[in-house]
Amino acid sequence: MNRKNFLASLPVLAAAPASIGLNNTTVSRKEKPVLTLAHITDVHIRSGDNAPQRFKDCLDKIKKLKVDFFLNTGDSIHDASYNNVKRESVTEQWQIWDDCLQRIKGYDIYSCIGNHDSWWAAPDKKDAMYGKDYVVKRLNIPHRYYSFTRGGWHFIVLDGNNTHDISLDEEQFQWLAADLEQTPANTPTLILSHFPTFGATPILVGGNHTDHKKLKDLFYKHKDKVRASLSGHNHLYDKTFYNGVWYCCNGAMSGFWWGKGDKDSAGSGYYFETPPGFAILKLYKEGGFESEYYPHGL
């Protein structure tokens, strides 16, 4: 076969969902997933640009795909983190978030804390709305980092919002190491962080965990368990496969922060070449994993 015909015969990998089995084999499409999940990230909800209605319409679309529950990797509200943000603005954004989530009432949603979710400009650190504790309350999650098990899969939710950089504090890293150690052998495990733990998008725009080598080593130690690591933050779509782990940065619900874009946008609402959207995940009994990105066009 000549080179031209050989290249033409290759599958178009970029359009295919990421799928990996326990032994690096592609999951048979005849196999039924044990879980079908929606991954939303970087919603950046606010009152402008008709964002609330657009987000609600997206949630209605997702429900039609018959998902079991939602994973949300943070930046749920547009922004509470800047020094000039007032209490009224933070309160309004969270009220809009709560209103939008009424569209998926009855579904569980497991969330990460994003860097834009915490209000640091409160007049006092003892203020009930100050910092991460308030975000934990508003997102209805048990702690700033936590884990749970559903459908035979283990899920670990991390908080990369460290004081000085994007990383896990030592207490959290030790908790993560212990959690993975205590998880039974060969239990398929999915890691979630707002920030990419590894991947291609940090080469373009940064935003990755500075402790990515430390995390990579830990994931490799538990290579019988860790199947995928999900993130947002970069508003870019990227699937990178390394050491048996799929690293999926799944774009942004808000795209270009619900706006039309700029000179670098490949289309309306795009951030660079990534349109606004969400991902649908399919998780299989023996560790098979698929992630497919759905541009929402709203």
C-alpha cells in the first residue's frame, strides 16, 4: 500500500469519543454503560447576554440524552473573585444559579470549586459569604474536596485553588493518596478538578496544576484504578491519553463567557477553536471510558 492510500485508510480519531478499557482496548459499542453522565464546566452564570435562559435550554437538551447525574467542574458563577465585586453581585449570581438548576431538579450534581466562585473581597474573613466555605454551601457539596462511589465507579473531586498556585495543599494530597490506597484494586476511578491535571491545553493558555508531575506519579502508582481526569478552566476542548489515563478538558458551557468572541475566535461564542458546549460521558463496568463533546450552539 502506498503512503497516500495508507493515510486515507486511517480512522479520523479527532471526531471519535475517548474510549479506553482496562487493558487499553476499545470498549465494544454493544456493551451497555453502567453510567451515562453530563459533564458541565465554566458556566459563568450571570444576568447578561441572556445567559440564564441559554443555560436552561442547554440543561433541557442534556436531559433528553438520559443522563444519570451531572458533574460540574467549577466556575459556576460568572465571577466573585475580583477585588471590586460587591456582596449584591455575588448574591445575585448564586440566585441565578439556583434558579437555573431547577431545570434539573431531581438529578444529583457533584461540583468542584472554581477559581471564580469564591468571594475574597468580603469586609471580614468571618463574613458568612467569605471564601470557599460559602461556595461549599451554595454548591451543596460535603467539603472542598471529597469522594463518592456510584455504579461501581469511584469519583474523586479535588480543590486546586491553593493560596499561591494551582495545586493541592499537602493535607489534601495526603487525603487523595489515602483515598486511592483504600479504594479496592481495579476499581475504575474518575478524578475531577477545575484545573487540568495534565493535557494539551496548558501548552496554549496555561492554567494547569503546578503539581502535575506529583499527581501523574500518584495516578501511575494506581494505574489499575485511575481511568480519567476531567477539568475545565481553560474553556478549550482537549482529550489527551497518557499512561492509561484520559485527560479531558471539556470546553466551557459559556464558551467565550456568553459573548460573541474576539479576533481569535473561530466562530460566534468560540474561545479560540472551541465552541461553547458540554460533554457526555459513558462509563463501563470494567473501566471503559468515553467522553464526547457536544457544542450547544446557543
